[in-house]
Amino acid sequence: MKIKEEQLEKIKEQQVKLQTVVNEIGLIESKKHQLLHLVGTINEEIEEFKKGLEKEYGSININLETGEYTEIKSNSEVKEEDPSLV
């Protein structure tokens, strides 16, 4: 016994569609993995650059629009200026 030819064709068509989508998901996941790895690499580069800036300027906050910076005060410096803060 067999199913109708058009039913068999419909099943085959659906399986091809499903396999195509599954393959696309695999490609997207692979690309996602590559991009996440790149994010990690960029973050490492940022941290290294920040260390260099900190050696040169100390602890600072930088305005990315203007390039101006302000020093970051430690808790002990803040206490000395205003003991009520903290």
C-alpha cells in the first residue's frame, strides 16, 4: 500500500523546506559564534588601551564627544574633601 503521489510530494517538499531552514539556522549560529569571539577580542583590545591611558593620565572619565577628561577621585579623596559623603 502507498500514499497518494501528491501527498508524498507534499511531504518531500516540506522536508526540503525544513532542511533549508535548519541549515540557515546553523549558518546563523556559526556567524553568531564568530561575532561573539570578535566581541571578546575587541573588549581585550579596549582593556589594553585603557590600561595605557590610565598609566599616562591616571584614573579618568573621558567625554567621547570632546576628548576632555576629568579625574576619578578615590573614596579616600572624597572622604577628605567632604567627610559627610560616603
